[in-house]
Amino acid sequence: MAHGEWSRREFFRRSAVLGAVTIGGPVLLSACTSTSSGDALQAAKDTKKIKIGIANEAPYGFTDQSGKVTGEAPEVARAVFKAMGIDNVEAEAVSFDQLIPALNARKYDIVAAGMNIKKERCDAAAFSIPDYSALTALLVPKGNPQQVLKFEDIAAKKVKVAVLSAAVEKGYATDSGVAEDQIVTLDSQDNMLRAVTDGRVYCAALTDISLKDVLAKSPGAAAEVTPGFDPIKDGKPVVSAGAFVFRKDDNPLREAFDAELKKLHDSGEWTKIVTPFGFSADNLPKSDVTTEKLCAV
């Protein structure tokens, strides 16, 4: 990922409390306003406007070079809300670990950032139906001289691994026997890439979609992405699925969103929307992958 991409991300993180950006247009800074304290669905229908939260992490939700907010989650959200009669979608950027706290503080009404469904997150907020599934992968030095392919290899070979702050990969690593002193937590994908190419860590763990995007934006980087895999917990594969996130008291909004999201999945329109961001029909969640099951893990 280019260094300029990192600079823009940091700008939005630091200025998140000062403004919002409109999806599909240039950056618009304005005074920070909280969302309605009443029925979020009715408020959005009345005003034809809703605000989403992103973490400026490609390819899930980010600001491109033109200042447009885009990515898999914002673009899917736009299509869903358009079907609901809500045409004006604004975005506010915060750090990934603040997405749910800011949601519950009513800075916006939905998190659209490719967030994995996990039990501890389900305790704090409500997830939509699964939007996509993804395999985990490792970013390693070119040629992968240590032949590290999974978390168990990291544990056995005692190499260091970088993970993203507040992301699920740290838990996957420790569940697989990786020691705490082998894990380095970083704040952005491009810092993870730099850590690998600088030799500060041997590898970095994230979804295969994210890591392939990082390399695509950093041509010439002396790194590669391992084949994707499902992490193992308690002897069983862990399925990773991302979704949109709502406040627990916004059931009408979540249910209306779920109904339109399922239509996008079933019609094939979802695949058309997400293909530019490295997703494919293979990333559609299988029928047995449900929010209820994932919230129990």
C-alpha cells in the first residue's frame, strides 16, 4: 500500500470527531452530529439520509485518492439503503477498535467496515446476517524461507507475527499456541507490510482478501501472501464471516437492512458490487453460516 494511502487514513482517524464524508462524492467536513436517539429506521426514511462508520481499511471501507468513500462494505450498504429508499449515505471514519463504541455513542447508525462476527462483539452490538466469508492468510517475505503457512507454524518456529489492533487474528494466534511475546500489534495494514519487509516481524496475519489488496497497492514489495486457511480453535476450523453492525436497540433498522441484503446475495447483484474489491461469489457465506452460530463462538 502506498505511503500516501496511510497518510490519508491517519488524517481521517485523527479528524473523525470533526466531520463526515459523503459516499460517492468528495470529502465533506462538517460539525460532528450524533444520530437520532429515537427510531433510526424511521429517522433515516424521513430524512432520506443515514450515517455509517468505517475504519479506512481497504478493501472493506476506505477513502480513495479522489476523496470518495468506497470499498466492499460502503458500496453494499449504498445498494441496500437505496432499495430502502435512503439515497444519502454519509460516512465517519474512526479507528477499528472504536467502531462499536462510536456506534453505541450514536456517532452513526451502522458499522460498514467488514467486521468479523465474534461473541465478544455480539455482546456489545447486533450484527446483520453474514455479508461475506473469508479465509485467513499470512503475509511473509518473498519465497517464505521459513515455510510458515499457518499459526501453528508460527508457534513451532517461534517467529514474530504482526496483527491488526482489535482484529480477530490475535485470538486465532494465541488459540494456536503462539506466545504473547511473539505477537506485535500494529495500527494499519501498511504498517504490517512495512514490518514484514523491514524484518521486524517474520509475518503478518489478516484475511487473504486484505493481504492481497495490500500487495496489489505496493508493487515491488518483497513479500507474498500464503494460501488461505481456516484457523483452528479447540480442534475445529473457525469460519470467518464479516457483517454490518447495529446498536442492539435498532432492531427495525437491522431487520429491514437484512431483508434487502439477502436479496442482493440471492440475485447475484452482490457479486457485481464486490468484484472490484477482490471479492467473488466464492466469498458468499454458506447457508449454515449464521450470525447466531458465529456469535456463540
